[in-house]
Amino acid sequence: MPWSIACARWKQRSMGAAMVEAGVAVKALLQGAAPERKQEIKDLWNHYAPKVCVVEDARGVNISAGKGRIQFDHKTLEAIWLLGFNGWRSIETYSPAIILAGITDGAIEDILCADDELAAFEMDYRSRANSARSIIEEKSSVHTTWPQDVPRPEADRETLGSHQEMVAFDLVCLATAYVFLHELRHVKFLSDGDCPADRREEEIACDVWARSFLTDKVESYAQSVGQAFSRVLDKRSMGIALGAMILHEITPESARWGTAEYPPITTRIQAMISGSTLAKESHFWLFTACLLVGIFRQAHRQLPMYAPSTHELVEQLITDLQP
């Protein structure tokens, strides 16, 4: 059952039935994101028996973990979905300037300013992002205007209108799986009684564990389905990068410097993205650069003058991202 369809149905079930169905759907999501670890996920579920609870919609981002429990609300998944599809559209918005800057050794900022067609693309990009923020800020998403060029979360993958939307669907599912794996690691820490003394260290540990869970055994999956290892790793890594962008967008500006419980947002993004073993010509770097340029442009921040490659551009943008 697609997680988006299940989420729509949970609101109509009794608490007990909704909890069972939510747990089944989240478990299936994780197994679909990392099929090579299907048995491990089953074993984790059997050992820790996390109760997955869908709570009533409320203002803000509502997804968290406690001892033996993961909870979230429906509208938080709607915001993740919308931000994920918008993140995919960052390619059409910013990749031409990034590619041209690499060819001409020009400044990305100057190339963007000279692009007569950029304004229309950016207006749509910012409009979708604003819709997602409205969902987060309101108590319910009922009155939020849904962008016409983004399918509803209830859509089934095979009914989507284009290959591009199917790719976006896959990446959003990977990003969402990353979020739930992060929360599952919190459940493990609490159940095992070995939480780091510093809550901020625990957050980074959960980020690293979720990233490793999705990428460490990619080779065995690639071999089993007859695909190139690099292609599968590219896609998993792009899903994680999308998750990093979503994390940035759903974190309140006041918390991006870090708090007593959460490290600075740049530290978390570095844990999710930096240190990748992907080849420098991987599509991952261009996609991630587009996501990061989108963050900078929405904040009206100056972009780096020059980066010799998309790989180095990503590293520089992450370094400069700190508010």
C-alpha cells in the first residue's frame, strides 16, 4: 500500500486499527526503499516493536520518536511530499546556470541574473515552497492551495502523468524512508538504553545510521536486479540529498543555528551528504547543487563566485549554508 494512500485512510480508522495499518505501511516503505535489507527491517520490527501512531494535525512539523514509539501527523507528510516534488523541479530551474558556469568558468550569480526566462521558473519554485510552508504553519492543510503541477499525495505511482513525476515519486519515498529510519534509530537508542549523553550527538548519530542503512549494502541489491552499482547508489544518494533539503526547509529559521537538542542544520546536512564516495561526474552532484542553489536563492543569499566542478560547488555551498 503506498504510504500516501495509507496516510489518507488512517484518519478514518479507530486508533488501534490506524496504529496497526500505519506500522505496516511504514515498514513496507522502508523495505521498498532498501529491499536488500528487508529481513533486517523485519528483525528490527520484531525486536523493538515500534508503535507507529498518526496523531491529529497540529501547527508545525509533527514527527518524532519516543521509547517504542514513532508518531507523526498527516499534514507533515503532505509538506514532505510537496517539498520533495518541488526539489525535483530545482533541476529545470537551476541546472542550466550551473552547467553553463562550469563550461564558461563564469559566476553562477551573473548567469542567473542574465537569464530572461528564470523569473517564471523561480516564481513557480517559490510558490510551491510557500505552499509547503503554509501546510506546516497552519493547524490543517485543508485551506492550503495545492499547486496544479504537483500530483496529490494520494496518487499511485503508476497513474502519474510522466516519467519525471515517477522519478520524483521514487526520490520522495527514499527521502521519507530516510526520515523514518532516523526516527527508528532514536527508538533503538531509547530501547537499548545507550543514548549519547549529548542529545545533539544523538541526532547526528541517527542521521549517519539512516544514511548508512540506505547505502551500505547497495551493491548486493544492484547485483540481484542486474543494475550498475553506481546507478543504484546515485539514486539512493539523491533521495538522501532531497531529504537534507526537506530537513532544512522544515526547520524553523530560529533553530537553524542549533539548539540544546539539535545541532546546526549545516552539521546535519554534512552528515547526510558530505564524504560521499560517488564519482565526481555522478548526477548526484548536479542534483544536490540545484537543491542547494534553490535554498540560497529563496533566502536571497549570494552564491559563490566560482566552483570548478559541481562536486566542489556542493561542498562550498554546504560550508556557506550556515545562517
